[in-house]
Amino acid sequence: MNILLINHYAGSPYYGMEFRPHLFAREWVKCGHKVTIVASSFSHLRNKEPKITGPLTWEEIDGIQYIWLKNHVRYQGNGLKRALNIFEFVGQIFLYGKTISGNFTSDIVIASSTYPLDIFPAHWIARKSNAKFIYEVHDLWPLSVIELGGMSKRHPFIRLMQYAEDYAYKKVDKVVSILPNALSHMEERGLCPDKYIHVPNAVIPIAHDEINDNPVTQAHLEQFKSLKEKGNFLVGYFGSHGVANSLDQLVDTASLLKEKPVYFFSFGQGPEKNKLKEKVNKLGLKNIFFADPIPRVDCLTLMKNTDALYFGLKKCSLFRFGISPNKLFDYMYSGKPIIQAVETSIDLVRQQECGISVPSESSSEIADAVEHLRGLPESLRIEMGERGKKYVLEYHQLDKLARKFLE
């Protein structure tokens, strides 16, 4: 089959997040399908930008044909410039739609950007190609923007997003939701339940020979080894540094435990990172470190050399629809116990007994969880971590989920 996937923020191992489009597309290519990904030349999520040679730049990555649309509007964080960047990208898909669809006749067209506005050009291309039209839902926009961002339902931008979401549920052949409990919301907005399927995020097992000798990673490993030899307990965080990630509470936890033999390490980037580092300096903390993002393979190497891993999110009623974060599944795959500070309708950490689950935004309870894990025999922590690893290898293998998506 010929598959066209439109995702504003699609990345690759060479450019950085987001990885799901590349990972699924790579599996589809292995199965003999031809996949084209249409993405923006600029994304706030990537570590590196593709080399752009014109309005459309073609690049083959791991057998996947990428079409980069040149975006002129750059932005940091959320705001007017990000909205303009979205409108520019969607407009370019319409503008160059004939060129994009002329590459091959699509059998499947997938609208997969975080926001729903790419529904309109994706549906237009699907109709031209007589293709199946799929909407992949990462987050429930505009509900996410309303409940997380505090925007009014009457705001023109929100009204437009709502129209796009409702349009999608009426026109699609299938909705693929990353969120496990989103069907009730989608039915309320007009989706026929027979069109719904849940395909969560996946883990990708790493072969031993894939682990590289990145000097930065090796330096961190030496630091970890030195601290552990002195009897210290290491807690890691790997991922975005945004408002939603509840890293303020991790800094507060480090402050509560500053007299204990506990060290915290946070790897990644995001709009809140500088503020968090300033807060650490202001508090004079010597037991928490913020490091630059590193490749996923190296993240897994470092995860395996910690004693526990932290995952938190701000309180939000939006999580009643469940969550499916990549970092949680990578954490579980690493075989380390998890300290989760998230209030959600499906709590895998508690269900699988692979760590300790505490309420969101509670530094004192996060600190208690750290101390509880530190006090356990290492054998029990290993058992806890292995339960999480067993679960993701059974239910979140990439090849299985990629096949489920196509089926």
C-alpha cells in the first residue's frame, strides 16, 4: 500500500522528536509498504533541523520518503507565533497538495499532527486519491488547550479547532487514538464508536550492539558510578521540560532530601528548563542536575544505571481520558522502578506494581516514595522493575502495534 502521513512535528533519530511517525512508518516499510511523511521544516521538539533547499525538500530516511515544507515562522513555547506557524503549515499542504499527492496515489492518508487543522488538507488529498482517511489523535484538541492552557471556548482559535475536530469525526474512515479512554469524548463530538481504535505508544528493544560510545554519555556513566560507589541513590528523569511535566516538584523534592544520600538527574530540554536551573541555584541545591538531551539509546543506557525513575504531570482533569507517554514505556522497558506523580484514569505503575504511584504535585509524597524505594533491598527493586519490563514487552512492542494500526 501507499501511505501518506501528515504530521507537522514528525522527526527521526537524526533530528529528534517526535518519533512515533518515523517508528511506525519504518515498520510499515519493512512490511513492504511505501510511506511518505509530510512535516514542517521547523519544530520546537527537534534537536536538529533538516537541510532545506526550497519550498519542498525531499529526503529519504530509513526507507521513508520525507517531504519537508519550509516554514518561515519560528516560535518558542506557545503563543501567536506558534499559531501562525500552524496556519502556515496547513496552508502549504493545500498549496502544494497536487505535488504531494502526485508523488504516488495514496491508499491511506493519515492526519496525525497534534492539532486537528491538518484534517482539511488531508481529507482533500484522500478524496482526490480515493484513499482511506485516518485521523490519529495524540491529544484532544481543543480540549487540551482549554483545560491545560486556560483558553476560552469562545476564542476564535478554539472555535476553529473545535470545528476541525468535529469535522474529522464525521468524515474519517477510522480514528486511531493514542489515549486509552478517549472514546466517550469522541462519541460526544459525533464519532461512530465502530470507527475507534486505540493504538498506544510503543517501546523499541535496543540490541547491545546499538549502544554507542558517546563521550557525553560515558561522562555521565562515570559520574553515576562514582556517586553509587559512595552509597548514593540516583533518581533520573528523561524527557521534556515543560510546565506540564511537574519538574518544579522534582526540584522541591530534591530540596526536601538535600541532607540525604540522594541525587536527581534530569535530561532533556524545554521552555521551563532555564527557570528550573535558576530555582536550583536560588535554593543552593547540590543534589540535582539538569543535563542536555541525549539520543534515546543513550537515555536507556543511563536509565539502567539509575536506582529509580521519576515521571510527573500537573493535575489536570484532561487525564481522565488516560495517558500514553513514551517516557513511561521506556522507563518500564529499562527495568527500573518508577515514581509516578500523575492522576489519571489508567495507572499502569500501580496496576503492574512496577513502582510507586503518588498524587500529582505533591513533593512530600514524592520524597516519601524515594525514601521508601531507597530503603528496600535491591532484589525487591529489581523485581519491581522487571514487572514493568515484562508488561511493555508483551503489550507495547512496536512491530505488533504497527501491524494493529494497519489492520
